[in-house]
Amino acid sequence: MPAFEILHIDHIVLRVADLERSLRFYHDLLGCPIRRRRETLGMIHLAAGASLIDLVAVDGPLGQQGGPGPGTAGHNLDHFCLRIEPFDEAALSRMLQDAGVEVQAAQPRYGAEGEGLSLYCFDPDGNRVELKGAAGE
């Protein structure tokens, strides 16, 4: 047993083909505020509640270290989940679809707070993003 306790996910790092395109998805569409830009690294830190989503340009100094970017043959991650409130499937699906985002129908899924409705959508690089409501919804 370790001598520490994991409190929450601090951040995730997504390698992206186009920083500005991804910024439009995470910042403009999903509402993640910009915490910090690090131009010398090709990186933008976005707030996601108490956590961060870091966007790294695959062709930037930091992103080049990871090799080729995600493509149809494989991704750098299966998905990540953002707990949102309120969870209104119809309104959420409409907003995402109006922005040209692929959305899958909501269904009950298990998460940190228990089982609750969530839906999957896809960011501009094809990363699957789970948007999850409260447990029991």
C-alpha cells in the first residue's frame, strides 16, 4: 500500500494536429477557460473544473517528441471523461451537432461518482470525450 492517496486527475495531455482548431472545441464550444499559453512548447493549458486539459501541437517542440500524431489507425488515448452539470442530453447533443461534432446517444456508464448518464463526442483530432452527468441521473 503506498504512503499517499490519489485525490483526483490533475491533468491530461492531448497531442493535437491543430492547436487553434482544438482550442475552438475545448475553449469555445465546451467552455474550458485558458489558464496559460506556452508558445515556446506549442502548448495551451485549459481548465476543466479542478483539472487541466493540456493541448500540445504535434509539430511543436514538445509534441515532436511523441512521434506522429493520432490517426485513423490508432490514438494516443481511448477517452477521457468530463463531469458536467447540468446534464441535459437533448440540449447538449443539439449544441454539439450544431457545431458539427459527432455525438453518440447517452447511456448509463460507471464513473468516479457511480453510475449515471453520459454521452460520447469526438474532438477535432478524433479523441473520444465523455461528458457525464451526476450518478443516478
